[in-house]
Amino acid sequence: MDIAVVVGLILAIGIFVFLIIGVPVSVSVGISSMIAMMYILSFDDALLSSSQRMFAGMNSFSLLAIPFFILAGVIMNNGGIATRLINCAKILSGRMPGSLAHTNTIANMLFGSISGSAVAAAAAVGTTMSPMQKKEGYHSDFSAAVNISSAPTGMLIPPSNIMIVYSLASGGTSIAALFLGGYLPGLLWGLSCMFIAWIISKKRNYKSQLSISWKDKFYIILDAVPCLLLIVIVIGGIIGGIFTATEGSAIAVIYSLILSFIYKTIKIRDLPGILIEATKTTSIVVFLIGVSTIMAWVMSFTNIPGLISDVLMSISDSPIVILLIMNLILLLVGAFMDPTPAVLIFTPIFLPIAMELGIDPIHFGVMLVLNVSVGTITPPVGPVLFIGVRVAKLKIENVIKPIMPFFIAIIGVLLLVTFVPAISLWLPDVFGLLTGE
């Protein structure tokens, strides 16, 4: 049997079995990769090569952006920023039917774009919005479905940690270009959720918000401006070439910390707990990157991506068919695996095929991230789904039916982004950041 087939089976079966028995994803990937490496190298060489590859995978200046953005997100989650963004979102949502549902969606987009975390957005915004919507007569399952379905928009709207992970896994795709490429798909995701919420709200006759005076609007926006400036400073600086993504992430930490101190929502005594929370999350992500580097080397050494490419190309040479197959695989994988390992595992497999079909790495990266983001709201793993129902004090079975219209709309956005490259590439093109420019 071909060595690539044997190694591929070792990796696939190993990861599947370990996950089934409850072993963490990072450990499952690491052990399976070690076993596969022992098949092609001696025991001593496998141990030495694994440790070297793991260290090399984590030894990256760009990778420093992830712990800083995670820390900034934790600070914001504890710093009263969500409340100010929700108040600002109330103004933006206007007086449409179901305006609180639109407020929830816009707040998730704003908070997610600042914190870069779908789970943090679902928790912070959902905790505030759920009681408000319940008080106004909104069904709890509908409110939870809106919150859950719109929370992952922050994984596409920059700054996005998962985009940084893709940049590393793809061999250095421009982070600035990826950030820009995620804007329109993220906005389309949010707008699709608002469209479904508008239809349902009109049908159920959910109330619109009370009129807010221009004076109150002015003070609410003024109060939110310092929070929104973070997006302008960090993303604008990265895109403008003033500083790198890593330097921008450090600026985000300092800015959010100063802002929280000014708002008096965080005290010095809170910092150890915030640092511990951020460290726990960072350690999981960085360890995943390290062990995934071992697997990426094993797959590259045995030419597994080439084998998969040959199989897919034997099915069809049509980019439409190949992209549909990729989407189906990624949606299935995303339902069982967290976004970070999914991106780390499937980027080296699918990216060469995509490039062979003439697909830009930025377009493919946005499509990949959108796919795995959908997995955060689908059972059985879906972290946003679990945090969303917990915040709403419901069971998962209560929200499966209400979330289906939103899910269908999001899949529509995924297909649109997949087959209309301009959605991902227009902004990077405007700023001259496309590959080869």
C-alpha cells in the first residue's frame, strides 16, 4: 500500500478514535502525528523531528498577535465595552420590527470585530440582550437563535485570530489582506441574520424600540466612540502599514486596558484573573499550532495533499464542483472540530488544490474561515451554540428549530462568498494587497 495512504489512515483513524474517547483535540492531533511519524522514521528520529517541528511552528513573530488579541478580548469582555456598543447598536438598528433582535446582531458584529471572539460576543452581548428581549415579549428561543447565529461574525470582521492562524498555515498570506477580505463576508453574514430576524419579527409583530431623542443619541454615540476608535486605530494601522499585526495587537491591549481604567470597570486587583484567563486560552491555541505543525510536516513529507488533489481532480476538473466538495467537507469537519485545528489541518491539504484551480489564497482563506465559523453554531461541538443557550437559560433542543432559518441564510452567504470572489477580494484589491501586487 502507498505510504501516503497508510500515513493518511493513521492520522485520520487516530484523531477520530482519540476524539471519540474524549481526548482533547490538541492531544489527539499530537499523538496521531507522532505515531504517523514513527511509521516513516525511527523512534529516536521521530521524537527529535517532532520536537523540532513543534518548536518551529510556535517560534513565529506573527504568532505573538494571537495572545495579545486574546488578552485584549478578555479585557474588553470585562471592561464594560459591550454595554456601550449595545447602546450604540440600538441607534443603528432604528425602529424596525424586532429592533432589539437587530440591536443584538449589530452589537455582536461590533463587539466581535473588536474582541475577535465569537464566544466572547455571544456571552457578553447575550447576557445583556436576552433579559431585555424577554421583557419586551420576544420568545426566548428566538432571542437565543439571533444571538447565536450572529456571534461568529467577529471571526470574519477583523481583527480575527483565526485569520492569523490561516496566514501562518498558508505560509505567510498577508494578514492585512485577509483582514480586509473578511469585512464584506462578515457584514453579509450579519445582514442575512437581520433579514431573517426582520421577517420573523414582522410575522410575530415584535415591537420596535421607543424613539430616542437626538440629544440622547449624541451622548450614546459619544460614549461609544472611544470603543469604536480601537477598530480604526488597530486595523487602520495594520492596513496602512504603520505597524504589523503583532504590534497592532499589543496596541489593542494597551488601548483597551486604558479605556477600562477610564471607565472604572477594571481595577488593578482584577488583572491577575484577566491574565490567567487569557493565558489559558492562549496556551490551548499555541499548543494546537505546535502539534499541527508536526502533522503538516508528515503530510507534506508523504505527499498526502498531492494524493488528495489527485482524488478530487479525478472526480471533476470543474472549480465549482471542487469548491462544493471542499465546502461540504469543511462544514462536516467544523461540526466536530474547533476552528483553529480545522484551519491548521485543512489549509495545507486544500490550499494547493485551490491554487491549482487559480483561486487566490485570500479568497480561499476567507471561504475556509467562513466554513469553520459555521461549525461554531452547529452541534455536537459548537462552542457558540453552547454558550448561547447557557446565557439564554435554555436547552439546545429548544433552539435547533428557531436557528434553522438563520443557518440556511448563512449557508447562502457561504455559497455567495465561495462563487463570487470579488466579495473577498474587492477591498484587498482597492488597497493594493492582492497576491502578486
